[in-house]
Amino acid sequence: MAETADVELERGPGEVEDDESPIEEVRLTVPAGDDPTLPVWTFRMWSLGLLSCVLMSFLNQFFSYRTEPIIVTQITVQVASLPLGHLLARVLPARKFKAPALLGGGEFSLNPGPFNMKEHVLISIFANAGCAFGNGSAYAVMIVDIIRAFYRRSISFFAAWLLITTTQVLGYGWAGLMRKYVVEPAHMWWPGTLVQVSLFRALHDKEDDKPAAEGGGGMSRAKFFLVALACSFLWYAVPGYLFPTLTSISWVCWVFSKSVTAQQLGSGMRGLGLGAFTLDWTAVSSFLYSPLVSPFFATANILAGFALFMYVIVPAAYWGLDLYHARRFPIFSSHLFMFNGSSYDIPAIVNDRFEIDMGAYQQRGRINMSTFFALSYGLGFAAIAATVTHVALFHGKDIYRRFRASQKDSKPDVHTKLMKRNYEDAPSWWFYALLVLSVAVSLVLCTVLKKEVQLPWWGLLFACGMAFVFTLPISIITATTNQTPGLNVLSEYVIGLILPGKPIANVVFKTYGYMSMSQAVSFLSDFKLGHYMKIPPKSMFLVQFVGTLVAGTVNLAVAYWLLGSVPNICQDTLLPADSPWTCPSDRVFFDASVIWGLVGPRRIFGPLGNYAALNWFFLAGAAGPAVVYALHRAFPGQAWIPLINLPVLIGATAYMPPATAVNYNSWLVVGIVFNFFVFRFRKRWWKRYNYVLSAALDAGVAFMGVLLYFTLSMENRNVSWWGTGGEHCPLASCPTAKGVDLGPDSVCPVF
């Protein structure tokens, strides 16, 4: 790399070996060099960065409401922005202009030289903000969605914007407090960032004119990207508009059109998905992201966990044990039900103060879930506990040793030395000021605008306290093991016990507590990426901050536009069979607000509810890794025992619901094909094109999906034939208990 050669000249004698990173993976992946003369604050970076941020936030929010909500990730922009950057470097004028005195004077150029890797990294950081650091869209937007689409109430745009902005910016404050503990120390190495470093280095290798011996037939990555993008773009018109049934080809339902049991087994979207597959990339990459990016080891663990849960535990619970009156409800559903099998009318138990109406609730009775949904909550409890125990037993000593070493060993590694030598650090008061300002504005939101968010001021301070306590240990775990324990259920449980009956207060508390901590971990991860890639810290800070503000604003604007323009959006019982606007993620978020907030955990998972026994999953999850660890210590010669990763196995189906069987089936097949067979037998092709193909497929379907909406769906130009009627499994959602009658309008038979 050119940067490495430039820096070796700067490093003093004796520094080459003494200051190397103590982590072997970092030494092998990250170049121990820097060229501080490379321009980063360029017109190309700002234009492409802001464009990618706006485009990503628009696309991800737009697709978040759809049945197959594809998330366009940072990797797409990493690949797509490279040829665009080189294009701008060729066509922009190189002449210099005088800068206004207000901006410090001096000269600047629209084209200061070749497009470089540092500009590319900052554009990708912009893009990462546009996809909410891998989450798709700002988490707090779902609060707006459930208020307007599910509870059928209102929230002002101003209050919603303050909520989205403060919950994200609050994470900067926590990140600023923790930087010196988890970014600068060499032992805090953040394994996940090395994937990004590797991809940047691969993309900037001079490979465009290499011959077929390199493994790709001589085609450059840029040309391959454009070809794959065009194919993905054109094909998505078929499953996205002309033939939506291809999204879930559940042929078992077609063969057994009058059998409830067969359709429960064969439905890819409302059943166990036996034999179901898809020809729609959105169904493959929705929820679990692109399978081409997931390493085979993780894919294999998810395969084992999914097969065990979906094809052993669920059938045994439904047909064998009739657990929690399973047969009175659909086998697979994220809806909430009354005991008679009909849907629970949640708005009917909400009073004028947006709190639970106890009289109406007692009249309708306890809330019931499908056994699949209930067991998925139980596995979620177990996964949280298993993650904590697994990390403590298998990585605890290593985490403690590395954290102690990072604090006691004051000698920085080469990367920290280069950063301190070549760049001025971002002042700490920037982070502290954002922390104080965001907390102050949040307090205004929770006092002056309390009617809109329900959360009292002390609840906000409690949430901030939780975030402050957990950010450092969670960051250390992520920085050393690449595992991030999900504590969202813990925050929901705690505030649900303290403030039952207030659904919006519950989700707002979760967003301020858990999600601000999660944002902080994402910011710290990006800071470490900038640390490895030698990005000036001030530039990193400003790009992250501007990107977050722009993305959150675009997310909210798109949400208000779609919620106000798509009839019956998110109401899957009122939408046509081929409508894509079913909002599966928002449905699960709404259910969580009902379970933890409106009704409260005591009436669901406590003595007043049906599912108190699920709390034992916490204990089982905590004990599982201890058993594996004990076996490992008893039989140290068995190398396969420590490969049993219970948090991954138990949490394999964490995305179900809203993810469905066809999502998992297709994701697993594609992941195994590319990351096992192609990786093993066509490694050169995989190395050169795998990530490029993933980015092209994502981008193609995203652009065609938006084009179809603006040109056809908004004009109500619809195609109506058998292939637009959904997956044709109407009986998959039917109950099978004796005597359950869903009324004359239902297609379900009465047993």
C-alpha cells in the first residue's frame, strides 16, 4: 500500500518492532503506516457522503414498512462509491479557488488529486449513519409508526424529531466518555472493524486490468458491480410487481389446498416453511442482512439453532403438548389474541390518556400469543443470560487481562502513535457539550411535551443512568469478542414493572436507555475504524454527527409521508393479499409496547399472566454455557466442545418474528452455497466478487422498488392475476383446536 511506504519514512529507528499491535489479527490486517498529506476534507467526500447518507436513509426507511424490508447496508456504498469517486477525480476541475475569509481564507480545489482511501472511509461513515449503523433506520421512528398506524393516535413532527435526534446524539456523549478506555488502547481491538479494513484495502488494490488468472475472467470489480446491479434491478420487477408469488413459493400449499396441517407445514410466510423457497432477493436478505457477508461458521450455528427450534421444538409444542393452548391460535403469528382465538382489539383497551383501560381489559381477558411467539420470547430471555455467562466464562479472563493491560501499559502501539503524531484529537468538550445539550433537550421533551411521550423526567434520568452503567462493559465485550449482549428486554422489563399501563413511556425509556448505549457502541466502533484507517478525529466526529442529524431527519420525513399517503398501512388484515405494506418489524415493536408497557410484564410474564413459566428460560440460558465450559475443562482434548456457541445457537431465531421461515430457508441456502462451496472451490472468484455481488443485489432491488412505487403503485396501476395473490396458503393461519369458530367471514374450518 502507498500509505505504508509513506509512513515507514516517518517512523523513528527502533519503532518498527517495539510498537507493533499486540493483537495478531490487527498486525495481519491493518497497515502500520499513514500518509497525513492525503486530503480528506474534500468536495468529493462531502458530496458523495451526503448523497449516500440521504439516499440510504430514504431507502431504508421506505423499505422498513414492506413485508420483506431489505436493509441497504454500508457495504453497498463502500462498493458503489469507489467508481464514483474515481469518476469525480477525472471530471472535476483541478483549479484552485480562494476560500472566504469567514471560513479561514486560503485556497481550495474541487479536485485535489486522485480519489483516496481516507475520503472513501468518510463516505462510508456517512453511509453508516444513513443505515442507522446497521439497523436500517433510526430506532425511535418505530415509536412514531406504532402511535400513528397501530394505536391510531397522533404525535407532532417536532416532538418526534426531538425524540429521534436526542436518542441518537445522546450516544455521542457516552462514546466521548469511553473513548480513552476502548478506542486508543491496542488491546481493545474491535474484531468487526477488521472486515471493513480488509474490504477497503481490497477495493483499493490495483486490480482493474488483471487477467483471468486472478479468478474473475478479467472483469474489474466496477464492471462486475454494474452488470450485477443491472440484472438485479431488472429482475426485481418480476417478484416486486408482475409475479409477487415468487417471493414465497410454497408449493406444498398448492398441492394440498384444503389441508390446514399441510399448509401450516408448507407456508413460507405463515408456517414452518417445509419446501418453501424464493426467487426474490429481498426475501433472502431481509432481517438477517445479506447471507454473502455472513461467515460460514455463523451460518452453520444459525442453521443448527433454526432447525432445532423450527422443526423440533415448535412442532412438539404445537401438536404434541398443545402448549399454552397452542392449537387455539395460528402456529406462526406475531399478533395478539383473545382466548377464543380471535384477534385482540388493542385500541379498545386504551383510554383517552393513552393508558390501559382496566375495565375494558378485564372484560376481554388476558392477552394470548401464538406458542411460536411465546417460545421466541423465552429463547430471547435465554439468549441474554447465555451471552452474559458465555462471555464471562470463555472470554472473561481475556477481557480482564486486556483491559488491565490497556490501562497499565501506557506505551501506545503504532496506530495510536501515528494518530497522536499526525492529527489533532477531537476535544473532549465537544462530546460533553453534546451530552449535556441532549440530556437538557430530552428533559424538556419529558416535561413540556410529556403528553406526547409519557415518560416522566425521573424515568429519563433513570434511562440515562442505565446507559451510563452498561456502555463501558458492553463496549469492552464488543471490542474484545465481537459479541454485543442485547439488553433491550432488560430495559423493557424494568420500566414495565415500574410504570405499567403506559405503552409509549415504555418504548421511549427503552430507546433512551438501551438504544443510546447501542448507538454509543456503534460510534466507538466507527472511531476504531477511523483509528485503524488514520482518519483525523475531528473529521470523524463531524461526519458522524452531520450524518446522524441528516439521516434521522430524512427517516422521519419519509415516515410521515408514507403513514399519511398509504391507505391502511401496517394493517395486514385490511390490506390486499399482494400489498407489501404490512410493516412486520413495526408489528413486533407494537406487540412489545403492549406486552411490556400497556399491559405490563406482571400481567403477561408474572402471576397475573399466562406465561410466567418463561422466566425459567433466564436460568436455563445462564446455566447452559456453564455446562459447556465444565465439559471443556473436563475434556480439554476435545477441540469441538468450545466451538459450541450457545448464545448463537439459542439466538439463531432472534429475528423470528418478524422474519419468517422462507427468509431463513433462503438465507441459509445462499449463505452455505457462497461461503462454503464457492469459498472452498472458487476462492479467487469469492475473494474478488463476493462482497461486490452482495452490494449490487441490494442496490438493484432497492432502486427498482422505489421506481415501481413512484411510477406504478402511486398511480394505482396494479396487475391482478393468480401470481399477485400472495403465497396462496390461506389455511396456514387457521387454529386447529376443537370448536374454535372465527366467524362466517373466515376461511378457516371448524374442527
